[in-house]
Amino acid sequence: MRVLIFAYACNPDEGSEPGAGAAIVKAVSRAFPGAALTVLTRTLGSRTAAELASELGANVEVIEVRTRPIRSTYGRYLFWLIAATRRARIMRSQTRYDVIHQATYASDWFVTPFHLMRKLPHERWVWGPAGGASYATSAVTRLVTQTSAVREVVRTVATRPFRAVTQRTAAKSVDAVIAMNEGSARGFRSAGFRRVEVFANTVIDYSLLPERAASTRGRLVYAGRGVNWKGLPFLISLLGGRPDLHLVIAGPETDTPYYRKLAQRSGASVEFVGALTRSETMELLAGAQALIFLSLHDSAGWTAAEAAGIGTPVVCLDLGGVSAMAGDAGIVVASAPAKTLAERVLVAIESSARHSPSPSRAWSLERLSARLAPVYSDGGRQ
């Protein structure tokens, strides 16, 4: 069997999206050791294509497709996608591929290679895991982001119709689609896909996780980017007047004048540690009463899965896929009604001090490999 995988983000040493791309390739390599896997990905950084391929699997070939330094993330991705699809057309004219898989970006609304290629009779097309179909009310959005809901309204207006068109178009040719969570799965089913599976692209190396600290009470952690839709402005404001709770904030774009001024105004006990290495982040989670991750629309928050793997409770909203990542470690807060959300989150934080979940082992490479295997082998045909 020959497999062609589109993985714009594919690097085991980077964040969750590149890590997901690498995890998918590793899982397919493990499930089909006799198959020949070719991966199209973006600029490799310090690695050579051969070095990355050796990390991903003995039966993996990596081909670099460069993008342009465009400011917009989706602009860079679109340019890469067009270039990668052009390269794939040439490759498919020379080599017979049995499965073609769109792995990353894991967006369920943006253009995919399947919109830019004509399907050949022998090919099986797989899309995912993909997600993103999560929308909060404007009142909840204003509260969680501490700004107007204009940006989220624009997101909704822009992505909902685009999602409908791209999904209905792809449903005509894609054999199997994998949704990150049930919210995305509902959208895929309504678009008419022949087979919809539901599982995330998360893979955690549990051997690298530390043991949870014996004493963690009162020490809360936020670990993630500093974008406001992940709930950090709301969390900082919420903890004002609670000297018994100390919040440690880690991640890129978090140690900024805006967040420092917000912490000062609120009176919250906050410590900014900036961007950390993965091992440093894991140690931080191990010493926490809880990870607080009040994101509005994360499809699959890897940090929640890592916290659960340590046995640290995760306080999250009932939006997106964070609660699924947290599993039994999750303390899920209803996002509506907005007027009492602060009280519900504080209650959840208090309950996290009494919650001692067993360390999760739900997101292993073996799990992902076992879930992908049947999707590949039957091409999603029922």
C-alpha cells in the first residue's frame, strides 16, 4: 500500500498542531509497517527531510514544500496547499497511491487538497482529525475575552458559510472524515459525509510526564498562548480578591503589558513565567491544584491531555474538545448563562482541590494507530 499524507504542520518538537501531524504519520507507520508513506510538509527548519523521516518511521519519506513569508497564517497555509497539491498531481501521475490523507492543518472549514484535485478511481481519501465548529454566545464571548464580541462575530460570519460549502463539496469525494469532537462530527454528518469517525489527533508520551506533587493547594496554572479567546483575561479578572489562589501563567504571548496591567488592576496573585520548554511546562502542571483552561473553541487542547496524564484536574468550559482531552480529570463548567459564569468557575476551582483523578493513559500512539487502521483499510466505505 502507498500512502500520500498532506501534513503542513509536522514536527514532533513543536506545538500541538505540528505535534499532531507527526503523531498521525507515526501512527500510520505503526499500523501499516509494510506500507510506503510519503509526507508533504512545510519548511523543516534545522532538520533535513531524511532526519525528520527517520523520526517518523522506517517506511516514511518526507518531501519539503516551501511556503512564503506571508503575515497571515491562513495565507501562508493556502499558498503551501496550492504548491503541495501541484506537487501531488505530478507524483500521482507517476506513482499509484492507495490512500491520500489530509492530516494538518486540522481545520474543519478551510480548503483541503481534495478541493483542488480530481479523484482517481483506485484512491481512498481520508480527511482529519479536523475540528473547529464551536461557537459561544456573544455574552459569554464578551465575558471570557473581556472585550467586545466583534472578533468572534466576524469569525462566526466568516467560517460558518465557508464551512458549509467546503464540507458539502468535500463530502462528494472524501471516503472518511475524522472529527476531533462531537461538535465537529455533527457538522460533518449534516454535510453528507459517508462515514464520520470521532477521535482526536492527540498523542502523549506518558513516559516523559512527571509525578504529581504532594502539595498543590491554591496553586493554579494557565498554560497556552496569550490569545484572549482562550480565557486568560477572564481568569485574571476572576481571581482578584482571592489571595488564597495563586495563578502561574505560562506560554507565548502571555507575559505582556496588557496582562500585567490587568493583573495589577484586579489585585489577583499572578506570576508570569513566559514561554517554557515542554518539560518545564509538565513540571508546572505537576505542581498545580488545577490547570484552568477556559477556551472558547479549542478543538483538542493537548495541554489538558497532558495535565490529565499527570493526574492534575482540568477546569474547562463545555465548548470545543478540551473536556474530551481531560476525560475524568475534567471539571466541566457550563458556559451559559454568562451572568453567573464567574460563580460557576470559582466553584469548579474550589472542587478541584478535592478532585484526585488517576493519571490518564487515554491518548497513546497505540490508540491513535488502532483508530486510524480501519479508516485506512476500508477507505471509509460502509
